[in-house]
Amino acid sequence: MKDMYLARRNQLLENKSANAAVVIFSGSAPMKSQDEAYPFSVDRNFYYLTGIERENMILVMRKNYLGEYSESLFIEPYDEVLAKWVGGRMRAQEATDISGVESIQDVSSFHAMLNSILEGNRGLGKMHVYLDLWRHRQDQPDTKAHTVAALLQQRYPAVAIEEIHGDMAAMRAVKSEDELALMRKAQQTTCNAIVAMLRHAKPGMNERELEGAFDFSLMQQGVRDHAFSSIVAGGPRATILHYGNNDQIVNDGEMVLIDLGSAEGNYAADISRTFPVNGKFTDRQKELYNTVLEAQRIVIANAKPGLTTRQLNQMVIDYYETRLDDLGLRKDGKGVRDYYYHGVSHQLGLDTHDICTERERTLKPGMVITVEPGLYIEDESIGIRIENDVLITENGCEDLSVAIPRTVEEIEALMAAQ
């Protein structure tokens, strides 16, 4: 595997001009209270380039003025006392064995080493330092990359600070066979856990118990990680796209919308299903459900390289437009966007909403995207979403989620057999 990580790092440097350094941080868990921290989740770009899931590490890659590559990994030193309390930190040889980085240094020497690179470049042309400076929200806390960028601008004003986000998005969008193998495994464990949940479901259950049935099945399969926090939304709560309380009773006759997935080697599955908690669709529920299912089938049948996710979404809107009258939904001046208010696809990979720029919205072979049309009808207390994950191939797409029960008949038969 270390050869794969080395190839990724070399690819990242290939299109960089001379006098460039790339600095990627593994991250650290924020403190929760007193001496307790939140669970650590590795920076996905760091993991993509090294294969290591440890806190407080820094990867530095350099392309000097002659175009020669070098790289170092900065890690915390091994601490015998700490090892007795929380387990040992990664030793230098283990870091090399996983990542393929030969130069392993003490993280405390990072700033001195960075200064040495910048000073050694003086007089040899403009120095470019690439950092991941992406923010999802304007008000989110600074990362270590932001802190280092500010420090460089203050102390080395001649250095050019560059953003690495777009380069990483382009690399991560197209999946290798190794990545796809992990994603296929996540699909299977998610399928097994959804089947277990549906078999367990009964009217009067709390959403939390349904979530627990999914979680327990994952644990039985040896799965440690969820791709994201599960959504289990009964009745009217299913019209809230990112409902997360999962703590209400689901009554007889109501539908349950689930949006969840396991992760394998940090690679995510992202699946939505909607089912009647009593195991039997009413005629109205079936009519609405099959409309959403047909929209999904249309997108999966037509998804192929060269199309954009915007075009896929328009397929859903166009189909719904033909169905509103028959469904009795074209009332009070309402249109499709009153019942369907999100996009049909996003990139999937190391992140559930995987790293993406506008460039990655045009489909290419090797990309994995979601296909998740929905209908949300507040005055009927019904929310329906059906989500599969598909791999874009040379001429179309492969449905990675095809084994997960999806049709009315499959769901009713499965729940009847509990």
C-alpha cells in the first residue's frame, strides 16, 4: 500500500512549479471537558496521502528549485509512560512502513525545518507554500493550516500562500480499484444492517431503537465507523432533510425515512430508504414511493461520463413535473421545488459529501456519486427519499447498492418475514 501513497504524493507534486512546498496536517481532536477529548477523525487529505490515522502529524513535501522532490513526516516521539495510559504513539519505522515516507522527524522541529526550507530558497525565485485552507463555514475555527498560513504571511511576506483544495479534489474524485473494494465492502455491511433494522421494526418503536438495530448489526459485523450520524425520521419528521434527534415514537401507519451508512477504511456508504413501520404500504404511500423510485431509476439509467450532476437533477425535476397533477400535488400554486428541495447527487468517498469543486460536477469514469431523489409532503406527514451509490463507468454507471432492498415488494416481503 505504501507504494500507492508514494504515487499519490508524487502525482500531487508533478504539476507544481519549482520552489514549492506542500504542508498537510493530520489534525487533532478538540477537547470536550476537563481531560476528555472528542473522538479523533483524521484529516482525509492527510490520510489519502499517507494511510496513517494518528493525531498531531504533519506531512511536508517539497519540490526545490532544481525540480527535485523530498518529503518528511513529522510525528510525536514515542512516550513509554503515555503508552501505559492510552497506548503507544506510532514509532518512526511503523510510520515509514505504512506511508513510505523515509524521513521521519520530531513534530517539535517542524517550524525550524520550515524556516530552513524558506531561508534556503532565498534568491532562488518565488517560494510557494500549499496548504488546505478550505472552510465550509465562514465562522468555523481556524485549523492548523490557517494558523501556519497567518504565521508565514507575518514572518515571510515574500512567500506565496497557495490553496491545495482543488488539487486534492481532482485526485480524490476518481477512485482506484483499492478504494472501490473498500466502498463495496461498506455497501455490503450497510445492506446487512438495513435488513436487520427492517426486520426489527414495529409500530410504537422509538426512532432510537431502530437506529440501535442498525448499529448493533454493524458491530456484529466488526464495523467500527459510521460514515456520518444516522438519520432515522418517522412520520412528519421525515420532511426535515437533516433531522437528527432520532428520539420519537413511530406510530402505526407512519413511514420511516432512514439515511445512514457504514465506513470501511474511512470510505463511506450513503444509503437512504423509506419504509412503513408496520411493514405494509398504503395505496397513497405506494403511489408516492414508486414515483420517487422511478425518478431514481431514470437517473441511474442515464448517468454517464460527460453529464453534470446538475443535468442529473434536472431529470428528476422533469419527471416530477409530469407527475404532480396525477399525485394531486399541484395545488395552491405549488410546484416541484415545494416538494423536492435538494440535489439528486453528490460525490462520495473518504467524506460522505466528498471533496469537490465545480470541475468535479462533470462525471468521469471512476467517480462514485449518490442518486437520491425525494418527495417531502408536509401536509401529509410524509417524507420519502431513496438513495443508492453508483460508480460511473466508461459508458454508463454501476449501481453499487443494488443488493439493498428497495422496491415496495422487496421491503414488504422482508418485513413480513421478521
